[in-house]
Amino acid sequence: MHARVYPSSSGEARPWVGQGLVLAILYLVLATIVALCTYNLDRIANTPVPLGLQIHTFTYNQWNVPITTLLQGTTTVALSGPLTNDTNSLSDLLYKACGEQDAACAADFLPATNRIWGHVAKAFVSIPDFDQPRFQDRSQSVTIQHISNLNGWNKATAQFSLPGHDMAMTCMIRRASFRRKSAPAATPSTIDTLAFCSQRTFDPNWVCENDVAPTVQTYAIQVNQGKGVYVGVTPRNQVHFNPGAVATLTGNGTTLLETIPSMDEYGAGILSMNAPWDVLTVGSCTTFNKATGLGWLMKVKGLVTMTWKCNSLMLTNAMTLWALTLDLTAMQIVYLRRSVICCGPVYMAKNVVGLVILLVAFYGNRNLQTLTTFLYISPSHDAGFFAYCGPAQLASIVGIMTGTLVQMWFNPRLVTQTWLLLVFSLLNGVLVFVLEAFVLPSLNHEVPGPCGSPTATNCIAFSMIEHTHYLSAVASCGVIVLAIFSVQWDAKRSAKRSVHTHIDPTHSLLRYLAVTDLASIVTSQRGLTKVVQRGDKELVAVDAGVLLIKNMVEVSQSAITRTSNLQLELIYRHVPFAWLQTYMSRAIGSVLVVHIHDHILLQRSSYQYLGDILTAREDEDAEKDDSIKGYLL
């Protein structure tokens, strides 16, 4: 059965741009994205970055209180009863920490919790002009419902109520800094945990709510060493949704009160948020689910500064990858512009530079995912393009390395279905970007996590990063496996259809490569050959890009040389002065070339200077009628 031959005449022009150059340009674009993203990520890594105003509400940019063990209780305190002889403080409520779902720990702490809230209830009696004087009647017994998350920086909250009374007092504890206004300027402020209490309509279904109108009076009470002390009163809008401001408390002298900057850690210290938040936050538990620990929400504002820790951004390596890709693209444009074969995957499959960069990128992906996820679930931040830098960096590296890894699999044969490498490089890059930028961040929510610093106030983890930081690697490997099978399937399909032109074993290229069959060194012959008429003979011309298998490139129609010499030739051709070119040529010396005559590769070699090679190339570039330029006979 005769093989099918794609006819060609001596006057037929080859496409101006081959598949190899299209793939090379794609890789250069991806390498440029890697360099730009790495540069921008490097600017914010390990450096405090002001993010401006952060807002959490019950419906927008929700912040779930991290719960390790939930403590809920109800107790009754007789206002006429004697003070208990204890040393408990509100700070005990703030700092108490239990392990995950440690019911025994919570039960042990319940009596102390009841006593501390009892001290707050009895402190109501000493407040002048109190909004709810019935809470100052010593004949009353106050019912206290309370809740706490017991993770070491607690949002302990309580509702105080009286039988038959339609109003209640709700209190939440917060750390604050305060000092007397009349005190000398050098006097240090007192830093302690205070209970901030306001009147609120009694809620029989109360869980954690403490929201009131902005003008409602908020009373500050200090409990230290078993004694409750009234500090002062101020409207709610002075201590809530007013970050960074100094509130003025009255009613017990004039006291200046301000928040203490806190540090929220994500991912055991990978990312930290430092902010002067509101002195007082507002909670809601209308959607609280005990089973999942989600739905205890906070409404709060803060002026946030972010610090993201990452030591695997490899700016130097990213620039190296870009320079390497630029060099290979220039090589493709100058020497293999019309070739089906792309020199990028072939070259990088023979060294470990790209592979090391890929492995380091996947190794550091936990840090990148932490940053991306935080910015994804925090829409109040003006993150700009930083939210997409991590996904774009990783996706671009994966896109570049897709063709390289497929070529590695088939080494030493050349993968010549460049269109498949192009398709799967784009597919893999887009897949990884979509996963990293949108899909995986959307799977996460905030849960209690380990602390990376002893000074952290809230230690938070993203629920799925432990399982998702490697999913892009798994998905991209799946695409690469699919690409390998596609290359094999296409090669078998082409072989069964007998679409390849028969090449005589005496062909000059085959003799130079010491093989008798082109199929033994390439995955497919399709697109590599064309039949040309020379006199009364039909000859098979083979794409000179096949020489890449021996790290050789056709530098002119009279010579081929090693790819390691091409960087010198590329530099030489762009040297601006003739005298400098001459000096460079003599300084470098001659390079080894194998000769070509009339597109036939000769079994003869010699040494030539760069100037001689460039002169021959310029003479050929002036020719417009050679339809098999870039082919060997």
C-alpha cells in the first residue's frame, strides 16, 4: 500500500510562522506573567501592608467567632447576697482556653464564669443615673445567661434579666486601655478587660446578641481580684464602629478609653492582621449552628495592616525562567521561525531549572493559598490584582512546564505534535488558575487554628487549605497524563492512516543522526516533511528542527552548530559597532559547525568565526524564493 504524500511544488511558500514559534511566544507570555506576579508578591511578602478599613457585618464579609469549646450557662445572683471571696477577674473570661470540644474543661470553668458575671451584676448597684434602676434593687435576683468560645481570646457575652421585666442588660468583655483625663501625661494607661453593658429589650431566645442603637448608653465595668468597679459611661457609637478613636467615659470622673491593637493570625502565622479594631464588637447568633461551630457573627470595623510571610517566591528564579524563555523564544524566531518543533520544551526537558521552579512553587503553595483565600473571603479589602498574583504565578509555571514534562516523558524522542502541547499548556494553565483563584478559596471558611506567635489574639485556620494546597498539583498532573496519552493516541492514529511520507534511510539527516527511520526519534512525522521536485526527482525534505534532538540548530543554509553557541551568535548580531563585533568574534574564537550544501547535510565539519556565520545568514535572508528554507534533504 502506497503512503499518502502531501504534494508540494518548488514554488510553494512555507507558512511565515510555524507551530513551534506560536508555542514559544505563549511560553514567553507565561514567563512574563510569572516574573511580574513574583515581583509584586515579593513587594508585599514579609512586609506590613496597610489595607485600610476592614468591615465585618452580619451579612457582608462575615467573621465567624472561632470556637474551640462552647461554654453556655445560666445562673442566678441575689443582689443582696454577700460578695464571694475569690480572686477572679474578667481577664479570666477573656483568656480561658480549652481544647477542641473539651466538655470537661468547660464544665470545670463554669463555676468561675458564674462568679465573674455575678460580680458584674452586683456592680450595677453602684452606677449613678443607671438606665435600669430595677437592677439596683437589692431585693432582686438577677438571672444571667452567658456564652463563651473558650479559644484563648474569648468573646464572652451575657444577658442579665429580672423576672417579669421587659428590659435586660447585655454585656460583652473586651480588652481596652484607659486612664484618667486629669492624670499627668506621663502616667501610663491601665490595660485590662472590661465588661461593656447596655440596656436591651429582653430576648427570651437570647444566645449572644448585644446590638443596640448608636445613642444607647454603654457602661464600662472592671472586675479584678473578685471586685467589680464602675469605670464610666459613653454612648455606644463612641466604642463601636469608631476604630482608632478615643472614647470619653463620664459618670465616675472623666476617663479616656481606647482600643488595644490586636493581631489575628491565619494559618499558624503565615498571614497576620494587625489592627486597632473597635473597642466593642457586636454579636449575632441568629444563624448559629452548634454542630458546625459557624454562625456566631461579629459586626466590627478596623484599620488593618497585613503581614504575609513567604520565603519561597524565588524572585531570582522567576527572572531566570523569564530570561531563559526569552532566549529560547529569540532562538526560535531567528533560527526556527517556521519549524513545527518548539525548542523550549526540548531544551528545558534536558535540564532541571524549570522542574525545580515548579516543585518549589508547589511546595510554597500553602502560603500563596492562604493569601489568596484571605483576600477572596475578605471583600472589604481593596486587594486589587494581589488576589490573583498567586494563582497567575502558579498557573503560568504549570503552563510552561506542561510541554516540558510531556517532552521529558518521551525523551529521547522529540514530541512533534506541537499543537497538542499548545492546547494542553493552555488547558493546564487555565485549570490551575481557576482552581487557585476561585474554586479552592470558595471551599474555605474560618475555624480555630494553631498560633504561630504567643502574642496573637485570634488564631484562625482556613478549613480546607490542609487538603487543597496540593490539589492543583494533582489536577495538573492529571492533565499532563492526558496530554501524554493524547500524543500517543495521535501518533498511533497517524501511523494507522499511513499519512507519513517514506524517507529513504540514506537521507542526509538520518545519516547524520545515525538512524534509519525518522519515526524512531520523533513521536509523529506529520508536518515534518514535504515532497519537493528537484529536476526529474521527487525528494523528501525534513524539518531542520529535528536537529534539536542532538542540541544542534541550522544557523544558515550552509552550516549547523550546537545550541550552546547560539547565545553568542545572537549577542554578536546585535552588537552596534563593526569594530566591536570584530573584537568579540576574535575574543570568542571560532566555533565548530557541520556543513550543509543545497539543503543536504554533509559529513564534514570545520571551525568558523561568528562573523562568517552571520554573513552567510544575512545573504540567505535576502533570498525570497527558497520554498524549503528550514528543511534538509
